[in-house]
Amino acid sequence: MKTDPTNGTPNPLLPLNPKVAEHHHQVILPIVNKWKNSGQVPSVLLITGIAGVGKRELSFYLAQWLLCEKAEFHKQKEKNSEDLESDLFGSLTPPSVSSTPESTQGACQKCPSCLKSLHGTWVDFREIGPPKDLAAQVDEDESSTDFTRLKIEDFREMKSALGFGAHEGNYRIFLISNAERMTPQAANSLLKAIEEPGLRTVWLLCAPTLHDILPTIRSRCRHIQLHTPGNSEVAKFLMERHQIAPKMADFAARVSQGHIGRARHLATNEEVRNRRNAILAIPGQLTSIANAYKQAQKLVDLANEQSSAITEALDEKEYEELSTALGKGSGKALKELEKEQKSRATRITRDTLDGALLDLATYYRDVLLVQSGHNESLINAELSDQINNFAKESKPQNILAKMDAIMSARENLQRNGAPLLLMEALMCELSK
């Protein structure tokens, strides 16, 4: 991890260095080379990949590279005004990049622009989305998704900025790290913005898949698909970046299934590991309908506890800051804040439950794998004895039905179904 040159301390928000980006490098380098050779940078770039793969970090990496003065684009010759206009699909033609090898190896970390990025004071870079405190929490938590919906209010300040060009660098860059969380109104506002992106304006959108983005927005994007890192890559990252012991790194990498953020959280937080163990113990406890209802309540309680742990301190801080800023006239604003905080807590609960269901799905996946005669690639290898016993006592078709039930519960959860009722119905189905 690189350090802040001003004080020598690691900066957690520093964009990717070569070691961290090792599993991205095969994707990054061809893209940057194409930009260099064509002299074209897309106005709207959509980065997709599974949760926790590093989409937001990669966005910082690309933004820093575009704004770095040492890797900036240089004019080869004067181009006519038509070359600087954006086309229907969101591409624009800036001056072509320097042909030096350094231009494809990231930012220099030394120029004024890079130094500002280290302090988070980029003038020409803006992230649209969660508050900074929540973004930091998400980065450290096992969940890499934002816990709130992106609403049209999040784009209002951005609209005023679109009328101006870049202040210092060659580009003005906007990042939406959870583009799949946009409300319809926010998505329409974004669509209007990218239809006429403005000269040297670059949008970076991050989402799990292409299908999470409206087709009208998707059609105006250039796409980068990040591949899911293998277990060995994630384990190497944990050992090199966070000094995790090899055995623990291998365990966290295996059970996280390519989710780097969750692997880090599992490897460094015993409470998270205990919570996961409690979830994986559920299949063996579904011996009756009564126990099914108990396990459903247990899942919801675990989710609520995690939601409270994440939001309590943040809610209090937001409340105090708003009260101080507005004084006696803050009554209405405080009510709106409380409404937003309640919505955020609900979203965290649902996201936590979704993660728990994924853990349950890995258990039944392992059971099915054992039943098919393949014991060598279990996700939950530490539970192999329990999984083998479960496989002997059940039929493959029943296991498939249980996995289908889990996936259906996840879909209904995203459709705002009542969490407790959904979990009770699911546990009853799993107890059959």
C-alpha cells in the first residue's frame, strides 16, 4: 500500500497500486492502450463485476490516471472543433495520450493533481452517492453495496456543476459507485446528463451486471467487465495487503467466493466469522416447524443487530450536525433526516439477510456437490463431516428445491417483502 507523501501514513482511499490491481491488470492495460492509440476516452464508462471485486477502487485508479499531470493527454496537432464533440454513444475525442509507457501504468503519485487525490481534495472529481462516513463503512464491511437508494436529490448539485468545464485538469469526472441503486427518477436525471455530457466530462458507473442498468443508459456506455479473482489471488491479496496468516487468508478467500471486501472482513473480524457459523448451523437445526420459526427469528435478529451496529453512531452524528447547522428551525429537516435514516436501516437489514441467504445457499451447494461425487471443491470445507451426513440423509432433487426456495426468497426480499414473513416461509420450506 502506498503512503501519503505528506505524513508517511497509509491512506485507505488511495487508488489501486499494481499489487492490489493484479487481478484487474489484464482488463485495465488493453483499455488504456486503446485510449492511447485512438486518442479517445469514453464519456460514460460502465464497470461491472460481482460485489466486492473492486469496482469503486478501480474507478479511483482510472480517475487518478486521467487527472494525473504526468500521464495527461497531449495534442499531436490542432484538431478541428468537430473532433471535440461527443457522439450519440457517449464517446469524445480529446487530444491523444502521450506514447510513454508510464501513461499506461497509472498515476505518478507526485504531481499536484495526484497529491490532491491523496487528500481527497480533487477539484475535478466528484462521487455521487452515500455520505463519506457511510462510504468508508461500506468499504470496510463485508457488503460492498451502498445501503441507501440514490435519489434525484443526489444529482441536483451535480447538475449545476455540469455547466462548467474542468477547473484544473483535462477532465471533470463523476463517479456513481452504486449505479444499480438509482431510483427511476434519479436514473432519468442521469440519462439527461449523459445524453449531452459536455466537453471533457467523464462518467464512471459501477454496477454488478449490465442488466442492473437501464437499457437507455447502458446503450450510451462503454463497458468494462472485471473478472472474479480466484481464491489464490484473494488469499495473496490478504496476506500482502493486510498481513493475514496464510491459513486464515485461504479460509476467507474460499468462503468469500471472490468478494474481496468480505474476505478482508472475515479474516479480520471474529464476530463476523461467528455470525457466519451461526447461519451455517441453521440447516441442521430445522428438525420441526417450531424450530423453523425460531431460526427465522434468529436470522432477522442477526440482521437487525448488524444494522444497528452500523447505523447508530452515524445516525447520532448526522442528527447533531444538522441540529447545529440549522438551530431552532431544524424541526422539519430533522424529521426528513429521521425518515432517511430509517430507510437506510431497513436497507441494511435487507442486505444483511441477503448475505445470510447466500451463505445458506453455499451450504446446500456443497451438499449437492457431495451427492454428485465431487468432494474436492467444497466452499465450506471445514464443515465437511456435517455436509457429508446431510448429503446421505437427503435426495438431490430435495436439495435443488431448497436452493430454488432460497433464490426465490432473495428475489422477494428485493421486492420489499416483509423480512420476518419471508424468512419464516423459507425456513418452513427448508425443513421439509
